Amino acid sequence: MADGGKMKGVEGSGEGTGHGEDMDEEAREELELALSLGRRGWHLPPVPVPPPAPALRWSMVFPAWDPDAAGSSRAAESVWDSPPVPPLRFRDMWRGGGADADAGGAREAEEHNNVEEEEGSEDGDRDLQNKRPKVGAFGEESSGVNASFFGYEAPHLHAFAEHDHLKLSHGPENELDFGLSLISNDGGNDIPRETNSHGVCDVERSGGTNAEDLEIRMDLSDDLLHLIFSFLCQKDLCRAGAACKQWQSASMHEDFWKYLKFENTRISLQNFVNICHRYQNVTNLNLSGVLSAESLVIEAITFLRHLKTLIMGKGQLGETFFQALAECPLLNTLTVSDASLGSGIQEVTVNHDGLHELQIVKCRALRVSIRCHQLRILSLRRTGMAHVSLNCPQLLELDFQSCHKLSDTAIRQAATACPLLASLDMSSCSCVTDETLREIANACQNLSVLDASNCPNISFESVKLPMLVDLRLSSCEGITSASMGAVCFSRILEALQLDNCSLLTSVSLDLPHLKNISLVHLRKFADLNLRSPVLSYIKVSRCSALRCVTITSNALKKLVLQKQESLCNLSLQCHNLIDVDLSDCESLTNEICKVLSDGGGCPMLRSLILDNCESLSVVELNNSSLVNLSLAGCRSMTFLKLACPKLQVVILDGCDHLERASFCPVGLESLNLGICPKLSVLRIEAPNMSILELKGCGVLSEASINCPCLISLDASFCRQFMDDSLSQTAEACPLIEHLILSSCLSIDVRGLSSLHCLQKLALLDLSYTFLMNLKPVFDSCLQLKVLKLSACKYLSDSSLEPLYREGALPMLVELDLSYSSIGQTAIEELLACCTNLVNVNLNGCTNLHELVCGSDYCRSGDMPIDAFPPDSAPDKTKEIRESSDCQLEVLNCTGCPNIKKVVIPSTANYLNLSKINLNLSANLKEVDLKCSNLYNLNLSNCNSLEILKLDCPRLANLQLLACTMLQEDELKSALSFCGALEILNVHSCPQV
């Protein structure tokens, strides 16, 4: 390190001297810092070829920082251990070496002399001056500032190249890495002619290649560089300055060096003094964590005449340091953290007439005396001192937080010596008493902020602070309800914090300026009464004994009283209240509904959360502004009545005992009541509702649904849903498109007759019902596209005759007859005559024995003579049959136990059929398909399949899982006509 402005040499041998790598790192650091402050480069005397393994010594000249000694320099040597390595030329180091790096030292010395002779020519100088700085293909400068630092041939320079051009990549992260950015003290920016010429010669002679082809020109305007560099930190600025002369000049701009940040950085005394001398307009200096920071400041203080902010941290700061601060007349902010002040015996005095802010945080001192007549802010937080003396008549803010060693008398004397004091923090000073507070109140009439948290000896009962705005009394064991009288004396109080005051039982405050209050973890707190027109924030939490809350405010917008298990009475007069959260308030009664309805004091309420309020049994809300309501987990609620025309979201999860519900009127667009299994009576009036789900309301017997915009109604498993309810709903909701009445066992023909009101009905699900007559459906639902009759056991073949004989439901595209009792004749007629069907489901049809499509079975002599009505019926059927080709695309016959044969010839005209599913048809023996567009065929688990004939040129997926009877020859023959097959599953087919 430096001593007296000179840098000491660091020596080492190839064997090591006992210091090891630490000495080596310090030497490298000193070398790099000196290079960053060098004068036009650094120079070495000619170095002879070294012996095989000697100790390596580096000698270099560093500039003096004395401005009167321009052109002079002081020498310093840095020597460290290094293994013997071959010599490396300058251009080899910057271009990655190569074969030339292994040449002998004699040839290197000869080339070095030749280069020096060539550099003397004036023509070369003029040529160089007209060139722009150039950057090589790898970013290094071939004829710029880098060459100026290495204008010679030196052995072992590749040791630096391994560290990324003198950037010590293996060094600690907190080392100061200035690179090659800073110029000499004399301000010279010119690069030596010799070194420039040398660099150009090396480039032009390299490999016989044209240098211009290997270089990239980089020319950015100074304004653009200045803008870009303004985003860089000082370390990055130093690195950028090593790129070229233009970047070096830009990176040294004074605008970037007004704030010197050396936090946790190693820097020598000489280098620090040189930097301060170069940039004398520095306004901010950070030396936190720097070793010997005190000596650095003392030596360079004469140059820091413009310093305004100084940050120090760690280490020892003596009386000399604080005396030296007088040399900085503009200093207004001083921060000292985690340091030892003085010698531990004598008093430390801070005396500065211009200081405005002083922070001595987490320091160690015996006695501290501060005499700063202009000081406004003083913080002694967490400083372990036994005595403090203040002479700061202009002090406004004083912080004694966690000063455990300060006595009550010391705090009292210090605070009362500052008559203009406006903010005082003495939290965690356990010795403070009410007497100290009273004297401070008398001496500091303007005190507006007081933090006395964690002071167990104060009760605040006799303290009067009329100008108090912010009061914090958290964790004060002496605070009781009697203390609130003294708090009320502070009429302009805006913020109050009373957390963890274990003896506090009630708070009753009428303060016109109170804006926020915090009441957390008060075990005995039972009653809260607040009146303030500007009250905007209330925090009440973990007050298990709280029973009554009364709040009057015109500014409060959000009220959160979660998990107040004992809260039973709530009174609100808050005209701007928007959000209320009363989750887990188990003792709330039904009276809360009056408070939250119109006329209850919350006319602007939009969001209400009453989750897990288990004492609520009847909820009646009449609120014209409510938008969101959550009643999740209210298990005792049996009756719900909502008259909230703007209500858009309601959550009823866990309301298992709800029996009656009325939503008249509401603004809901969708509602799901399927989670209320005991709901029996329902009334809904919702002009905007489009989706209503009643799935699972098994005891719902009376429903009045008036939703003119309703599109989808799901009443699945509403077994007691009556015809009257369906008729009323159909009349009031004429826009219904999807109607699901699956398992609605009480629906009969009378209810279906009302479907004529639903002119847009497209999907009707009557699965699992006892219907026998579908004529009302055929007559009324002319726009029906999907009809689901799954498991309708009482439907006969004649029930579907209007479909295939009279052309009913001409828009029908999907028909589901799964698990029904429909016979084979009706199925064949449907497939033959209803050419508009696209998707047909016949899963589990026990009466289906064979499926032979495209036959004349319906016209054979086996048909009854009177099967067709006289005159028009046969002609109409024939007309339907011949009108167009079949549109069937998907045919599902999964699990048909009695089907034995499936034949679809080419004459069937099933040109669109793409998927057939015959899975689990155990008795199926023969499949003969000639479908030109069939893509997917599933015959898995058809254990009896023996005959397979396929003429399906586009078949891509064939599933034959567990077809145990299918022979290999039969499969080969079938596949010979399926040239597009991609997937074939013959798993568990033992014959294949």
C-alpha cells in the first residue's frame, strides 16, 4: 500500500515468502490502479532474456500527484512470483498469441529494436494522426490507447492477457477495477508517437493480411457516448475507457465523477489522493467498508472543497477525522455506520457549521458531543453511548432508537436542548418515563412526531402534546384506556399506533384530523369507537375480545375486520365505504344485514365478504350499490334474500343448508346453485342473466325464473322440478338455446308442450326421464339441432316415427339414443331416412342385432301393410330418402351386447362417415365396410369378430385390441384395401 504519497514495491520469489497469494493479489491490484492513473503509459527498461526459472521483477514508473511537479514521476516496484514462461510480444498478447509466442528471446529483442527505429519516421506519425481509433475483430484497439501502455517488448506479458487485458478476473469481487481509463495528472490526452507507430507496424506486418480487412471502425459522436456512458457505474466506465482514445476521453467526463463510490473496495492512499486531485468537483463520496478510510479522507480533504455528502462505515474514526471535516465548508450530510468512534475514553466531538444532516448509526462510543449550529437531522440509532451532549439550536429531527445505554436523564437533557424539535424517535429506550415526556412537551412546543414504542415505563396519561401529528406507542405495557384522554388532547393528530398494548381495553376517540389507526394483538381490547371525518385507514387484527365497533368517517373506503371471533355489534356511518371484509367473524348476527343495506350508513358499498360467518342464519340485503358478495362457508344460513340490482358476483360455496333463495332483482349474468343440495324454493329476477345452473338441486320443487336474456338452463337431477316451473320459465325466458332436463323425473307432456315458446331452442337433453311421448317436442322445437334421449327406457319405436316418416325436426344433426329401448327397425329407418343427422349415438342399445345400412329393408314385404299412413306418408318418406346423400359423420355403437353384424355397402352413400366406434360389442362377428372417407374405426374388445372386410382407402386408425377370434389371413385381406393406415392396434390378438 501507499505511504507518504509513494507506492511501495512488493517483492516475491518463485518459492514464496510466506505471504502466499495475498501478497500476489495486492501487487496486482497496485499495478492496475497505477496503470489507471498513469501518465501516457508506463515504461520499463529493456529486459534481457531471462534464465530458465528466475524470480521475476517488475519495475514501473508512476506519476506524482503534485500539480507543481508536472512531468515528474515517482517510482514503485511490484514483484511477484511467476513460473518461467516463454516471452510474448505485444501483438501476440492482444491477439491471442500463436506460433510466434514460442520464439526465442533474442529474436524478440531484435524485432523490438527494429520496431523502435520504424517508429521514428515522421511519415508514420502523420499517417497515424489522420487515422481514427480502430478496434480489432475481438474488440481490442490495434492503434489506440492500449498500445500506448505497452510500447515495448517484454517477457511474460501473457500473464496479464490471461486476466482479460489487465482486468484481474481471479481477484476478489470487491477490488477496485479502474482498468486503463484515467489519464495523467497533467491532462495530456495525446498518445505517444512511438507506441502508436509500434502498434500500427505490428498490425500491418501480421500474417501478410490487409489490416483494414481485419479491423472494425467505431466512431460514435461525443453526445451519444455521453448519453450511453451516463448509464454505467464507475467500474464499467473504467473498463469502457480502455477501448479507445475516444471512449477514454468520454469516460473521463466530469459529469460521471461527481459521485465517487468506493464502498467495500481496496484502494491505496496514493491512488485515492490522485483521483481526488483530478476530480476536485466531487460532491458525493462513499468510503463505507474501505480500510484506513480515515487516513484517506485526512490526506485528500484539501481537494474536496465541493464535497456535500460523505459516507463512512466500519473501522476506527478518531478525533482527527472529525476535526478535518472543517476543510469541507460545503459538507451538509455525514453518515457514519458500524464504526468505533474515538479512542474509547475521551469524548468524540462533531463540530461543523455547515452540516445539515448527521447519521451515526450502529457505532461504538463512550461520549458524543455534537455542536452543529445548522444541523437539522440527527440520528444516533443503535449507537452504544452512555452520554450525549447536543448544541444544535436548529435541530428538527432526533433519533435515539435502540440507544439502550442512554439514561432517562441523558435523553431528557438532549431533547430539551433542541427547542425547535419536531420529530423525536426514542423507541426501545426502556428507561424513558412520563416525566421525561412531560418535560419534552414543555420544552419542544412544536413536536409533531413522537415514537415511544417499546418503552414499558410510560403511560402517557399526563402528557399533553397539542401539536402532535404522528404518535406511536406500540408495545407500551403502561398504556391503558385512561391514556386515551391525553391522546384526545392532540386535536390535530393524524396517525396513531397502539399495537401490542396488552392492558388496553377500549379506545374512544373523536379527533377531526385522525387519518389512520393501527390496533394489532390487543388481548383485552373489547370496544372501539372512532369518529373522524378524514379517517381513511383502520387496521384491527388479532383482537380476540373485540365485541363492539362503531366508526364514523367520510373518508374510509375499506374496512377489514377479519377473524374477530367475538365481534357481534357493528355500527358504520361511512358514506364512502366501498369494501368490507368480515371474514371469520363467527359471532356476527343477522342484524349486520341492516347495517350493510340501504339506510344502514354505507350507501357506496360495492364489495362485501362474509365468509365463514357461521352465526348468520337469515341474510337479507337490500343494497342498490353492491356488486360483489361472498357468503362462502356460511353453513347455518337457511334463507337468502338479495335485492341488489347491481350485483354481478355471488359466491355460495359451502352453503349446504340453504333452503330458500330469492334474487329479485340482481344484475347477475351467471349463477350456479348446484352446490346447495337442500334448496327447495327459488325465485330469480335477473335481466342480464344468460347462464343458470341448478344441477344437483334434488329437492327444488318451486322455481320462478324471470330472466329474459337467459340462454342456457341446466336443471339436471332436479327430480322434483315440476311442469308448472318449466312452463313459467319457458314463457319468461324465450331466448333459451340450451335446455338440460336430464333426470327431471317430474317433467311430463304438459311441461314439454310449453317448449313452443322457445323458438331458438337448439339443444334439448331429456336423458334419464320417464317420457313416452315426444310429440310436443317434434311439434314445437323446429330449430332443434341436438336431442339427447339417453336411457329413456319407456320410449317405443313409434315414439320416433315422426323423425323418419314425417320429417320432423329438419335441423336435427345429433341424436343420442344410448341405452334406450328403441328397436332395430326404428334404428335402421332413422339411419336411412334422417339424412341430416351428423352424429348418432347408439351405445348400449340391447335391441340392436345387426346394422345393415343402405338396404331396402323398410320397403320389404316383412313390413306391415298399414305401416305407412294412406296417401302422402309413403311418398314423403321416399322424398326424404332420395333428397340427398347421408350427412352422417360419427356413428357410436359402443357396448351393444347383441349386435352381430355391421354392413355398410358403397350403395349406402355414406360419403361423410369418418368415425365408427363398436368397442365392447362382444357378440359382433362380421364387419363389412365400404366407406371412402372413413378415418377412425374402433373394434376393440370384439371378442367374437371373425370376418373383417374393409374397403376404406382413407382409414388411418384401426383399433383391434383383444379381438381374440380374428385370424391373421383375414386381417391381411382387410388391410390390403387400407393404404393410408397409420395406426394399427392388435394387442392381445393371439391369432395375429
